[in-house]
Amino acid sequence: MSDAEKVKKLLSQAQLDFIKAEFGHEPETIGSMSDDEINYLYEAIADIEVDETVAAGEGELSERGKMAESIVTSIGNELYRPEGEENDLSEE
């Protein structure tokens, strides 16, 4: 399974809707992205998380920031897990 297919399968509908709203990518498009495109998308979403965290300061993270955080965590845990650790979707 490609990284793009893993990401599409991993993310919730709300997370996919967020990506569509922020970047214009349909779920079907996400599933067919190259590894480089998935990495770029991950980095762009991480940038949103950082920007929203900085903007929140000591306050509560915005809903946009929380959604970006959840996507970064999900993708990061799936695609960038250290070698030897269990991977939820790698066996499919």
C-alpha cells in the first residue's frame, strides 16, 4: 500500500474535509498522490499546526489548530514511525 493510500485510509472524514477546505484536495486525489506530494502535504499541515499554536500563545488552540494537530499526529505515527515499531496499516 502506498503512503498516499495509507493516509487516505487513516484519516477521518472530518480530517479529509479539512484538507479539502485548506488545500482543495479531494479524498480520491489524496489516495493517488506521490510520496513527495504526501510529504509536502504533511509539512503544510504541520505549518498550520505551528502557526495556530503560536497564535494561541498561552490560550486554547483554535479548532483549525486542533484539526491540523490531529492530522499531523495521525500521519506522523503512521508514516514516520521509527523502524521496528508496530505500524497499524503496514500489514494490509
